[in-house]
Amino acid sequence: MAIVPISRPWRSGTSYLVLLTLLVAAPLALPAALAAADQPEPSRPLPRTYAPDPREKHFGPLTMLTDGGENAEAYFSYDGRQLVFQTTRPPYSCDQIMVMPVAGGEPRLVSTGRGRTTCAYFTGDDRRILYASTHLAGPDCPPPPDMSRGYVWALYPGYDIFSLDLETQQLVRITATPGYDAEATISPDGRRVVFTSVRDGDLDIYTMDPDGGNVRRLTDTPGYDGGAFFSPDGTQICYRADHPATPEALADYRALLAEHEVRPSHMEIWLMDADGSHQRQITGLGCASFAPFFHPSGRKIIFASNYPDPHSREFDLYLVNLDGSGLEQITFSEGFDGFPMWAPDGETFVFCSNRHDGKPGETNVFVTRWVDEPPPAP
């Protein structure tokens, strides 16, 4: 479920939703840094490299891999050499799935080019990609949601999750229940898929085998649970949630859900064990916090939020301990920064941002080398 501000503050479809830090890969050789500029030059070839904001102390040089359109939810392959992402760009009028090299190169279409797609993720052997698509419900882009009652996400009932073989191009449907099935990511060992579904009447988190079998429901609190990712050791799951706290809020949530919509303005980051036990809230920021991902150590979670202003379109990345302490702002660039993920090497880092956009509202994919601060002296 992507969230892309300015032209569209966020759109439905996780979402963040990703992290394979158990597998060890050799550090990637990122392209050499080019001279930083205040504004990008669209005629210049990609990739291009810019200096981060001086306050972004965890980032090395930022390598820009896309330029133009809306590009979001870029997630690493298990070997750390490719990114799969969703993009709206000509000739497509709504999101399709593409793959590109982490070192830079021309993206290639892997989805059908029909309907709307979201939330793509590599399987454990890098031979397949899971993604959600509405193409079986119709070849056209589904209509945008009704904003007459405020900002909402559309939960297109035509979304199902598909598995694509990258070699043979065989596309297999792995969910077939009525209503929304999307936001799929995969455990570090490649054996379990976590996803969001309305199959039991609410927006809840489920796990299943990569072929769609052995489905298990993990959450059952009324409200939205989604955008889930596994921890590096596969024992925990982080996710975003909005559980209405009053009867009025719950009634509003259920009325919107009946119309295949949800209001995403207040979400917090949650944590649970991989079997659904020990569910607990990590943040209490009162804003739209989403796209959580585990730090390679497994002891922290990075996420995007418009904290401290719940009405703002200014989104930044934040890092927090698993007990909710130690909140640290990571990005400071004006506009949107979101969808963070570490590669299996634990150092290469990807996120999506409005920075250096050629036109207001464009969101592009950036890769950098993550720098952890040295521990304090004893």
C-alpha cells in the first residue's frame, strides 16, 4: 500500500509494505558520486548521485535510480542486486510493477500492464515475485476513491495476490477470496508470506505459504492492521494499525469499509510474534505512521511518519527501539521520505523521496550506504 504525498498524500494498495537481513551478501558497489546539485537536470542520465541533507548523518551519498512519475515501495531481492517497485509512468495511468538493478539501469515491466498493481516482493530464491493486482477484475485502472467524506484509501475488491515466475513469465493467482488481498511480504527464510485481507470482514493480517496454502489469521482487533514485515530472524512481525478508540470512530471505520475504503490519518507502529501472539503498540505519535521495517540488528524499527503534525504532508523517516523509546529522526529533506528497507548486506539502504524531483509531487527511488553511529564510549 503506497503512500505518495504532495499530488497524492498516500494511496492504498504496503505498504510497505521489506527484509532479508538473515542472508549475507557481499557489499554492493554503488555508482561513483557525481557532483551534487540543488535541482536535478532531467536530461542527465541515471543513475545520479547527490549529497544528503547535512543532518542526515546515517546516509552516505544518495544515488537516484528513477526520475519522473510516482515510484514507490522499492524492495530488494534476496541477493541484494535488484529492486522490485511499483510505478505510475507513461504509458500506464496507474501503478504497474517493474524491476531494475540496484546499481542502476533501465526498469523493465514485469506485471501485465492491465488494472492496478501494488506491493511486490521477491520470493526467497529470487525466481518469483509476489504482487497484488486488479487485472482479473478488468483491464482498466479502477476509479479513484470518493473523497467527499475526507481523505480515504481505496480497498479495491479486485485485488488478489499473484506469483510471477521471472523466467517463464507464468503468472499464478494465489488468493481467490472475495475482497481486498494485498500488502504481501515474505519471511527471511522464504517460507511464509504475511499479507492483509478483508476475507473475514475486517482488515487483518494473515500468513500463508508462498503457494497460497496454509492460511492463518494473526490479528482480530476491530480496525486496520496491515503493511507487515518480518524481523531479520523471522520471529517477529512489525506492522501499522489503526484501532478506533470510540464507538463513533468504529462506526465510521465500518461504514467506510463497507464501501471498500479506509481513513489512514492516524496509524501507529505495532509489533507481534510471528505466530500472532504478544501484540503490542510501539509508537503513540497520533499521526500517520506507516512502512515499518526492522533495523538489521533486529533491535529497532524504522518507519515513515508526518509526526508531529497529523495534518501535514511532510513525511520523514524515524528510528525507534522495540519498546518505543529512543525516537530518532533520520531524514530532513522537505516533502516525502518513506518506504525504507535494508538490503541483505545490512548496509545498502533504499527509500523513496520527493527530493530532487523534476516536477512537484514526483517520487523517486534512492539508494545509499547506511552508516550506524559508533556506540558511546564506556
